[in-house]
Amino acid sequence: MKQTKLVEARTFEKEHKDRILPEERPLYHVTPAVGWLNDPNGFSVYQGEFHLFHQYYPYDIHWGPMHWGHLKSSDLIKWEYLPAALAPDCQYDAQGVFSGSALQMPDGRQLLMYTGVQGKDNTSECRQTQCVAIGNGIDYEKYEKNPVITADDIPETCYAKDFRDPKIWHDNSENCFFAVAGIRTADGSGAVALFSSEDGFSWKYVTILDRCRNQYGRMWECPDFFELGEKAVLIVSPQEMCAQGLEFHNGNDVICLTGTYDRTQHHFTRELVSAVDYGLDFYAPQTMETPDGRRVLIGWMQAWENSHLCPDNAKWNGMFTIPREVVLSKGRLIQNPVRELLNYRQNPVIYTNLPLQSYTKLPGVSGRILDMIVTVRPEHEGSLERFMIHLAENKEYSVSVIYDTAKNTVTFDRTNSGFRYNIISRREAPVRDQNGKIRLRILMDRYSVELFINNGEQVMSSCIYTPQEADGISFEAKGNGSFDVEKYEIVL
Ligand code: FRU
């Protein structure tokens, strides 16, 4: 097959990647080599290294015909760019190589499974099908019998234009490949279909694992399905969600459905639905299992609605969250940065038992690339009303984290962070009532803030485009008590 479009993309990224200075990117969060990035794809282990692909349009900082960008890493923190992996160069994927996944085949090759889009978006010709490509970790050959699954394989009414994002895994006990993909069924809303294959190339429909029934948004994008201990977890990214309480305020948001899975009947019984992230920018996460048995999640740190708001002169647009180890507690996801990040902490600045005061600024506590833990303790129950941390601060700008002890909420507020114009800039997360105690771990990396509350019980991920010279940090409290600050620079 002639891969002209891929060669073009590879040449383009090679020429343009190094025109972006290292200080114009985040340090330890993945960005595209050049141009646009959205969903993480193919997050997996291949020949002992972590591979990460992504939705990619190298030629612009806005979404265009999708390619797959490609990186690898030995520790999930330091990533190396590899040449673009896939381009929209076949009739069945001419409108885009959409999201998908990857794994290492028993014969040592790497299998990519993705959605091929043909026919213009929102026309009756638009058709999304599932396709595979096989390769060696750098170069991939699309399978000559693509597509391998079409909407016609699903025995109930569904929309051929909304059938995408296959997530593949291999089930050792059944010696079989499985994949889930998002579809839209007769009621107009999303569902997750399960398929199986003996060889990764020839697929058959198994069942519908779960359905939206117009309850959680409409189309369900980017499904992921895995077991965590005794429980099964289905993560999906519904489009067009309505807020429920403090959850799902981003329009397109992410939900986690936990329950049980009967492997013999392929039956998923849903028990609980919860939000995955409470920040302003989080979508389309994907997980994988590390060789030492950890379930690790990475997401696109962007909400679709805000994705055009990067600075005009940007040379890249879109980044990923820090990879997060996830476990379940009472059916909810607990997320914490992968432990490998600890290897890159340097220059500790540690304060313990500081008195809470109306305003505190601490020598050595500033910066835009950091890992900081703040622990707050009221003097006695009810003695603390509010605690605030201001980040990325100077005379003009600031980003605030506000803990309200009476409401038991943490608010992230980037109203004054320097966005081009006002958009929704505040979100609130419910936190566990601990009589005013709280632990906040904050990761900053030039253009983002990730907040892990009470050891990952809630996470808030958001982009900020505040000029880098705004690097101040200060603390405010209304009430009495004490707090600790432990701050590290991250150095790669
Ligand atoms: C999610 C998504 C996927 C699709 C991809 C296209 O953000 O809409 O459903 O495969 O992005 O870039």
C-alpha cells in the first residue's frame, strides 16, 4: 500500500517538532509533536515499553482529518516521540482514523484497532467501521480485509455513523480477544457493544454490555471495560450530558459504571454510576494494565467546548493528564498519579504545623512545574470556615482552590487565569466530611492544574493558559487551625 499521507505527516512533524521550544510545552505531560491532539489511543505495553498513541492532526492547532500520533516510554513519565503511526489514506478511513486501542499479539506483533470513518460527518454517507493494522512498534500495515466490524454486524437498529472507539483486550482464561465499542441504538442514545475474536482479525458480535437509555447523555464515546478486584468497571465518555448536582458540568463528560460481570454469560450488572473527574478539562480516558498489575488511566486534559481557546499563536493544542493508578473504593474510582512521578521530585520545601492565618506566603513555595501536598487541620471541630490556595498568581492573574468546610466542597476557579474570554471557569467537587480536615495534592505543569483530593477520592483536572511569569502561590484561611506544605519541583 502507498502511504503517501503518512509519509507527508511524518515529514511535517519531523520538520516542525523542534521548532517548538521545550519551555513552550508542559514538562511532564504529553503534548502532540506538533498541531492538534485529542483522545489517547492504544495505551498499552509493547515489547516491554509503554506505548501511547493519540488522535492527531499535525497541520493545524484545530481538529482536522484524524491521524494517529505515537509516543513511547519506559516509565510513563518521560515520553519519546515516534513517527505518526496511521493516516487517513484508505477509502474506508478517508475521513479520519478515529480512536482505538492496541495490544501485543502472541506472535510478538503489535495490533492496532481503530475506527475508520468514511463519508462526510452528518451526511447519510457517513459510516464508521472498526479496522485493524499490524506492526512492529513503529510501522503499521492496515489489514487488507478492513473493515473487520461494521454496524451491520449488530443485530439491532443502530446508527452506522455513530459506531466507534474500539477498546481491545486479550482474555487469557478464554484465550480470546474481546473489544468494546460505542454505538447509538434505536432510542437515539448510546450503548456499549461487545465483540469477540479468536485471532484479532475476524470478529463477531457478542452482546450489548450496557445502555444509556437517554439517561447519561447521548452517544457514548470511548468505552473501556476492565475488572478491578471483584468488580467490573465500564468507563464511557457521553456526549451532551446534563449536570446532576455537582457532577457532569462539562457538556461532554466521563462516567464510571461499576458492577459485576458474569464472564460466561457476558453479562454486566450495573450497580453505581459516578463522575470520574470534577475539573474543567477531562475527556475520553483510556486505561491499561501495567506488567506489575496496576490499572493505569490517562485522559485528554481538555473539554471539547474549550478546545479552541488555546492561545492564537500556539504551535500545539491538547495534552494528556498524568497517568493515574486507579483502584475502587465503595464502587468509586480512586485515582492517584503513577508512583513513577516520585522519582522526578526534587528540591523539597517542607513546612509543618504552620498556623492558619488570613494570608500566608511561604519562602520557596512558588512555581508552575511542581508536585505539592497541602494538609489542613482545624484547631477543633467548626473552627475553620474556609481555606484557599492561590496558584499561578501575580498582580494580574490567579487560579484558586477553595475548600469550604461547611459545604464540604472544593472549588477550582480559573476565572482570572487569563483565558481569552470568559467561559465556564469554576467547578465544585463534593468532598468527604472530615470535620474540616483535608489533603490536597496539586500537580502543576505550565499549562495545567491537577488536583487530587484526599488521596484521590476526587480529582479535578483543568488547563490554564496563564503567562508563566505568574508563578506565585499563597494561602488564605478563615478560621483557626494548622497546615503543612510539602512542595517539590518536578525535574526530568
Ligand atoms: C472523542 C472522539 C471519539 C472519536 C474521536 C475523533 O473525543 O469524538 O469518539 O473517535 O474523538 O477525533
